[in-house]
Amino acid sequence: MLTIANLFVKPPVGETVDIAGWLRTRRDTGSFSFLEINDGSCLANLQVIADSSLTNYQEEIKKLSAGCSLAVRGRLQASPAKGQTVELLAESVCVLGWADAATYPLQKKRHSLEFLREICHLRPRANTLAAVARVRSRLALAIHEFFHERGFIQVQTPIITTSDCEGAGEMFQIAPQSDGRHFFGKPAGLTVSGQLQAEVYALALGKVYTFGPTFRAENSNTSRHLAEFWMVEPEMAFCDLAGDMVVATTLLKYAINDALNHCAADLALFDSFIEKGLLDKLRAIAERDFVHFTYDEAIEKLLAAPVKFASPPRWGIDLQSEHERWLAEELCKAPVLLTDYPAAIKPFYMRLSDDQRTVAAMDILVPGIGEIIGGSQREERLPVLEQRMRAAGMNLDDYQWYLDLRRFGSVPHAGFGLGFERLVQLVTGMANIRDVIAFPRAPGLAPC
């Protein structure tokens, strides 16, 4: 059975083919019914011409409504109608599943994204959410291809962990058993990052990456936050911050170019109905150099900005989304690389700079999103790392395995985290992060 996407790429005109999908609309005229069928493989529908001579025409075909699932056999022919290259002259139409027209919630009209979030189990059938799913899938493939082409080895890091990578106390905790004992012998939770475990393999295999779900128990009910989200986290031995930035910017451009090359129809939909000028923005990101500021320079520019921020900028604070977006969207109108953050606001594992006040960290800010990538050169010096962990109030006994990586053959190494949902947002123009993941998890929200 062929997909509709395949039919449009290499249409076997004149041949008998089998397709299956869901009915979008039925239009009757004279002794024919025109059925618009979509199977999810592409944005376009296939028009099927059902003649009244079909044995089930009166009893079934004339009663079809949106949402019914069909299997059709017929002869593919060139279409005289405008806007479509081929159509299918049905030899048989088999109804696989009926959809009650009175209660089926998706009709031939544009539905709001807010409404579609209320029917999470049916929203992939809507054009916009189906297009998001296809683009997301293509971006995931592009990421794997990017790392494979450059000799990275994929590592599956654990979802359950006893190490709080960020040290912010935002891990979902695994409750003790009924007898009060911890299943793993000590407190554990769902991972907020695979970075620490990725370092283990980077310091044995050279270049690795993880691509998996992460979790954050942060009570933020906004369009930018999820409790469960996916992260891409490469880790590279014998690499400094400069090399880290090269890989990060190259990955971002590679993924965007891949989507532009392979998702043209879906991106055109987003450009028309979701974010005007999206295609031009994506091409500019893929083609232009990123603007580079230090944190100090960014604060100076924010302080001189001709706008009033809800959170006033000052040295020593973590930049807010409004600061990041102003730098990328208003000041530079391009992606921004920020480096050399204050050590006091960054995690213990980031390499302390010679000035003792900053760390070798970097963030990439993009228009429309703000931060999309955050990374750093890791602290490879054992005494400095121990000092920073003590200052953060960490129990070093719980991290002896991590410290061993500095005791036994330590090397400079670096890595970063790419928020995959934010990448999908960037490429599709979708404003709410809950619309770029199949089943969003957020405070009070866990559909399906």
C-alpha cells in the first residue's frame, strides 16, 4: 500500500494502486462523489472519485463524513483540476471505521490551537499539528545524522538518577516504598539532564551525545515550560569553549537547512498561517554568522536599551526571556552567542575562568525563542571542582564517581544542551511549547 506522499513524488499514472487514510471531506455532484483523503504522510489530500456504480455507493459512500477511515483501490490518473497533479478513480471503497458526524470534533474549518489542546488524542489529525509532527520527526533524524557524520557515538543515559545535575532541587523525586526504604538504596529522581553521565562516556570514547527525555518539577504554567521535554546533549573530550561553540552553531544551522530542504510544504503552511516571514527568518539564521557578546557586553547593551524591561537588568543576574529576546530580535536581529557568565549564577561543573568571577559558559539566543542552547567547558581541574562543589553545598561523597573522572586521566572537555522542543518551535514558528510535543506534560496537565 502506497502513502499519499509517495504518490505525489513519483505518481504511477495509469496504474492501479491501494491507499488508505481518513476522510477530510465528501462532495457529491451528479453521479459522483469526490472524497478528499489524507493519510498523514504529507500535507496534501488525495482526491478520490467514487462513481455511483460502486456496489456500496448508496448504502455507505453517500453516508461518509469527516473522520471515517477508508481503504481505496483505484486507477491513478492525471487530474484536470487546478492545484492537484493526480487523482484516484476508485474501483472499490472499503469503510474501515465510521466517525459519527454529530460528535466528531474536527470539521472542515480552522480550529484554534487552544481547542486542539483539549482533544490531544485527536489533534494530530489537524493540518497544523500533523505538520508539526512531521517536522519534529525530520529534525530528530537530522540531529542523528549530524552527529553520525562527525563520529559521535550515541549514549543512552539513565532516566532515573541519584545525581542532581543542575543542583536546583527541581527533580521529580521517586517516593520510598511502603516500608520506607528507597528502592535504589538512596534517594533518586527523574533526570533533569544526562550531562554528567555523558561526561563518563566522553572521557572514554571521545565524542558522544544523548537524545532523550528529561524532567523538571518546576511549577511554571507558561507557554515556554514543560515538565517533560527532550534534550540533545553532546559531550566532547579534548574540547574547549571555542570548539563547543563551533559544534553548537553548526548543529543549529544543519538542522534548519535540513528542514528547509525536506519539509518545504509543511514550512510553507507555517509561514502562511503561524508566523509570517518564518522562511526568511530560518534562511537568515542558516546563512548568517552569529553575533558574539560577552555577558558584560550584553548587560551594558541592556542597560542602554530604549525599552523598559519588567525585570531590570543588572550585572550578576541570570538573563530573563525578555532580555534574551530583545538582544536577538531587536538589537541584533540575528542569533546571539553569549559567553563568560558570572560564576555565581552557573552550575558547579562549568570551568572557572582565570578572573575567578566568570565561567567558560555560552548560550545561544535566537529570535522568537530566546535561549535555545546552553553549554560550557567543563571544570577538569580536581581541586577547583571540589572547591566549587563545596561552595554549592554539595555532598562530595555522593559524587566520587564524577570526581574520579578528574583523578584518572582528566582532559579538557565541553558540551551543551539543545532544548529539542525549542528547536521545533523555532523551525515551525509555533508560539506555545505545548503544541510541539505529542503529549504535553505541565502542572495540572497530563492528557492521554
